[in-house]
Amino acid sequence: MQQAKSYRISFVLILLALFCAWILNISSGSVTIPFEAIFSSLFGGEVKIDSWNYIIWNYRIPKAFTAILVGGGLSISGLLMQTLFRNPLAGPFVLGISSGASLGAALLLMGASFITGLTSFVFLSDVSLAIAASMGSFLVLFVVTLVANRIKDTMALLIIGLMFGSITAAIVSVLAYFSTAENLQRFIFWSYGSVGNLSSQQVILLAAIVGTGVILSILSIKKLNAFLLGENYAQSLGVPLKKSRLIIIIATGLLAGGITAFAGPIAFVGLAVPHLTRQIFDTMEHRVLIPSVFLYGAILMLLCDTIAQLPNSANVLPINAITSLVGAPVVIWLLVRKRKMLF
């Protein structure tokens, strides 16, 4: 009873921290907007300068919402993979799904130069890039799903996923070698990751994909808790291994693949946030971990995006670099402080 009360207090504090991180993220950018104007705009008051209102509602709020979806979705996908494979180094990229998204983007951005007349027509819009990355990720997900139905060993599936990642990375390298400097630069900029280039329709679609992945994760809570004790124990509890593993893989594919397609490959978050959450809550119970991992991932992504926004400048630092530079020291400090790693 005391522990449940402690969790409730912790979740209230996390939600408060999320709101503060959201407000801080909305207030940052190349145009300085006072906090008074931001609160006035959010709660229907008058704003002195009309352009501030436009910037807040048409750019900063969608970007902040995207950061929440990206950070939370990647964190849950990392938690699912670490639990399924019982490996603290597993993350959303271990099945090659995100690599498949990178391959789709690379084929569009660097392979388009091999197709006469198509380079600058359809291929260079944000929508076509998201579609290409989505097709790449779901192609790999489809193959991994077929393999998962045929093999019983989860560790063998992990190795096969890593091999898919190696194959796609090799194809991307070949495309990069033969690509023009302009197309290669486009792919490199995409690989930096971004949460600020999505339209309202794309944000809604991303929310639907992430929401589906989160729902599948919530429905798998009992199975995830059983997997922590080993597949033999889970099977003795009546958990259908193949079906459960397939649902977890599909949820991971939706989360990691969909996010990579729309926001680019964002490293570190999916690997580190589950460890960070376990250290703070000191639990392995997924009823606690899934919501807390989502919230911590969202807060981390909002803070990293805020740091990436250089004050009074139109330049934005690569979000991939910021997530690692900010998050890694925090995880190292927690591990040193706790002197143990929960898993």
C-alpha cells in the first residue's frame, strides 16, 4: 500500500516535470517569446504580436508534441527489446527495423540519382521520404516476423536481427559510395534526426502509429513480466511464446520503425531510458515501467530538443548528438551512485 502511494506521488512529479519541460521547449527557438505571451496564447488570451501566436501554434507545439511521441515511443520499444531478449544492451535497433527505415531513405535520397529524371521531382519531399523510410522498416519487420514464426530460440532471433542491420548498413554504404555529394549530404542531414519538420497531418499519423504500439505494449504487460523469468518459466505459466513474441516484435516495429521514418534515426534514447527508469523506481514490474519509461523518454527528448535550439539563432544542433551528450552522463552517474544495474 505504501509502495503504491509512493508510485502515485512519483507519477504526479513526473507529469509536473513533463509539463515544465514542454513549456520550456515551446519557449525556446530563434525568436524570443516571453513566458507571459506563451501562457496567454495557450489559455486563449491576447498576444501582443500576432506572429508569436502563429509560431507557437503552427511550429512549436507540433514540434514539442512530436518530441513527446518520439522520446516516449523509442523508450518503450527499447524496454520491450531488453525484456524480450533479457539483454541490457538491446534497444529498438536490434531487429534491424530502424536500419530498414534508413535503407528506405537511402534508396530514395541516394539511389534516386540512378533513375533518370526522377531525382528532383517526386523523391525529395518530406512526405515521400517518410513513405520510403516506412516501407523499408516494415519490409524488414515483415521478414523478421516470418523468421520469428519459424525459430524457437529468442537469442537466434536477436542475432538474425543484427545480421539484417549489417546487411542494410552495407547497402547504404554502397549507395553512399556511388552517390553524388548533394544527395549524400541530404542523407547525412536526415540521419541527424529531427522533430521539427513534420506537418500537422504527419504528426497525427505518427501519433496513431505510436499509440497503436503503446496499446500493444500495455496488452503485453503480463507476458513481459513472465519473460523476465525466462521462456521456460513463461511457458509453464501458460504464456503462448510464439504469439507473445510476435506481438512484442510488431509493437517494437511500429514504434521504432514509424518514429525513424518520420523523425530519422535517433540514438541512445531507446537504450538508456529503460535503465534510467529502473534505477529511479527500483522495480522490474512493467505496469510501472511502461508508463514511467514513456514519460521519462518524453521529458528527455523535450530537454534535448530545447538544448539543440541555439538561443537567438536559426541554427539547430543535431538532435542525435544532443541525446547522447546529455543522456549518457546521467545514466553513468546513476549507475555509479546505485552501484548496481537492475535486470
